[in-house]
Amino acid sequence: MSDGDDPLERLKKRIGSAAKLPTTALGRARRGASAALKLGFGRLTGRGDEAIFEQLAVQLGELKGIAMKTGQVLSYLDTDLPEEAKRLLAVLQVNSQPTPFEEIEEAVPPELLPTLERQPVATASVGQVHRAVLPDGTRVAVKVRHPGIEEAISADFRAARTASLLPALLMPNAQEFIAEARDTFLSECDYVAEARNQQRFRALWAGHPDLTIPEVHSRWCTDRVLVTSWVDGMTFERFAASASQAARDRAGRALYEFYVGSVYRHALFNGDPHPGNLLFREDGSLIVLDFGCVREFDRSLVRGLASLSRAVRADDEAAIRAALRALGAAEPDAKGFTVARQLLRGFFGPLLVNGPHVVESGMSLDFREIAKDKLAVGRMRLPPKLLFLFRIRFGLHSELVKLRSRVDWAGLEEELCASAVTVR
């Protein structure tokens, strides 16, 4: 098959050209509705014309913001979306139509312009990354926010169809979830806050043998520009295709420790675990790149999460009900508890098997079954922040399926739960 016949290569070429970001509510709603129809066709039928999925990826990449993030999430979640759709949507993990370089130049400190590469190495939902070299010779990644992205995200949440796209597909909940989602997505536009987040996580995980968080060069950062040390590593797909079992095991444990351990040990969570935010070394050590989507939890909620984890793993109804109450969820009736138990056992799926094992597809939540009981799930009134944790877990589990890491996941979870008890 020639590059011209391969839809993946064709897609990469289509999104390689610079494009203006659409920011009006009407224009974004129209494009969002079109993309949702294409996605709905693929999910309902379990199949689809490659050209439809290719055009879907192009439209989501053009929209950036919540629409593109939806495509990123669906590209790696363990769902019933056709594999060809996932393969094409996975391009959005690191690529979409870039902002014209002339607009990038206007935002970057002039001292960096002589070494700033014109072609971005990655174009994400909120910004794009260019290589550069500091005056002292340090190689850096320069992330520049797309102009107009805040207005675009706000327009998405004003347009009901687009605003409901991600919640309806991933987690059925009401207006509280949408409000939390809006605040979370808009916070990713604040690169001053992201710089602080990255510095904080770097300090918390300093000295960990398997985790690297690049240094922030604050002198060169602005509200639209984030400059960090350049760190080389393999992409998720390349690592997953070539790593030894020992490296896979090391990488899987590091992933779990970072995303779940940050919650239990530090009452913090990084809510964007998609593969495009990760790099890997050959030995399985992990490099985490993105800290735009960060939330802090109340310490009592962290301890409540640990209690819920233990209750679900023990399949103890009374303890599950007590933990849900402590987390602020509504008391479920008998039918509601059946749905809650199913949801939670999907949430903690890989932890229900004792001893070292590989996370298999289907161990986590079956989205189709939960979709049948949206009303019952909605009545639980789960706290919005808890629903974002679901996103982390499901995304993490999907990545572990592909990594084939063999780890005692239940033992690691219990180790992290024990540390949560001491959180002050």
C-alpha cells in the first residue's frame, strides 16, 4: 500500500497544514454536530468507512479544545469504537492543524526566535510545541497556546450540542459535571498555572528512579508560553511495540504510581493521562510531559477514596455504601446500588485479581452496559471531581492493556491506599 492509499498517512498530510482556529459558537457547534454524527455512526454500527473516520479526525483537530480532547480520549480508551477509528483518532494525541508560525512568533520571547524551529513537533488541543535552544545552550521545548483557544472552549460550553459531547460519551452526569469540565478545560489555558503545577510535581517526585518530569525555565515563560527542558524518549506506541517484558513491567508500575499515587500520597491528580503526554526510555522509565489539567483534593476525600477502594475490592456492600456517603454521593436504593457496584467494579477492575497479572481488555468498565443505566448513575450524584478520577482510571487501564505490564496491581493499590491514611 502506498502512502496515498493508507488513510493514516493521508490524514497526517491533511492536518499538517496551518489553519486558523474557529472560535464562534455557531461555527464550532456546526462542526461539532457533524463530528458527533460521524462518531455516533461508528459507535452504533461498530464499523465505518475509513473516509468518515478520517474526516472526523480532521474536524476534531480543526476544532481543538474539548472536541479534539474527546478524540484523544476515545483513541485509547478500551471501548467498542472500531479499531480503525481509534488508529486514526490516535493521530490527535500529538498532531492537528498547527497555528500559523507567524502567530507563534508574536508570542515567543524574541531571544528564543533565532533557534525556534518553524515546524512544531506536536500540536495539541490547547497549544503546540516547538524545539528551541536557550542562549546558554540548553535544549528546550517551547509550548505556545493557540490564539483564541479560551474563546473556543467557552463557545463549546455555550453550545449545548458540543458541550454535551464529552460528558455524554464518557460519564453520564448533570450540570455539575459540565461546570467542573468547563473550569478544568479552561484552566489548561493558563500556562503560568501549568508552570507552577509542573514545578510542584517535579519537586514531589524528585528522586524517584523511574519518573522524570522536565525542568521548567521560568525566566522564559509567559501566560501563553511554557518553556521546559527537552527530554528525549520513545512514544507510547513505539515503546509498546518493542519493549522487553521487564521494561513493560517497570513502565506500568511507574504509570500507576504517578497517576494513582499522586492522588493518594499528595492529594493531587493530573487528569490528562493520554499517551501523547508520555515518553519512555528503553529501560521502562517514564517521562511525564503535561501538567495543564491538575486538581487538588481535600485530604478527607483522599482517605474516602482509599476506603472506597478497599470496600470495592472486598465486595463489602455496607462498606461501599459508607464510603460513597463519605464522598458525598447520594444513598442508592437497591437498583441503584446494583448499578453503583457494577460501575465501581469497572472502576477498580484490574485490582479485583490478586497477584501479578497483565491487565486484559474488558477488565475495566463496559461503557455500553453503563449507558443503559444513565438515569440510575445520574441519581447517585457522584462528585464531579470523582468523575474526573474515573477518566484517569479508565485511561490508565486502557494504556496498561496495551503495555502488557505484569504487576501485582491489587498489592500496589493497597500500598498506595496505606499511604493515603497518613495524608494530613
